[in-house]
Amino acid sequence: MREIFLDMIDYKEIITIEPGKRGGKPTIRGMRITVGDILGWLASGMTISDILSDFDELTDTDIYAALSYAADRENKTYQMAV
């Protein structure tokens, strides 16, 4: 079996937080699309291709940045709870 290891996307240039936009939630490149929006779409069964076809302003890198941000945040939250 072949194993592939991928580095998480460096989301720091993609995920932005602005106090006056979407209640200060993390958004994609200053747009009104939040990390939570993307996670919700994926959780509802949309594929990355579905999202990209519905929102042509997004890229696959944006989607992976949202996932990386969420994973990083979850890991930090989990560590703090231990």
C-alpha cells in the first residue's frame, strides 16, 4: 500500500477575520463566505466540485484552507481541554 503525506495548506494568507464582517467570523479572502459556510456545505454532502461550481469566486485552495483552519483550531481546542 502506498502512503501519501500532504502538508496542510498555510491558511494565514487566505483566512481573514474582520470585526465588522460576518460578526468577526473567519472568512475566505475577505469575502462574505465563512469557514463555517464551507464546513456546512461539505457536511451536507456537497463535494468540492459542487461548491466550486456554485461559487466561482472560490478556489480549491480556499476550500482546503478552510479545512486546515478548522483542523488547526480543533487540535488547539482539544489540547486546551485536556
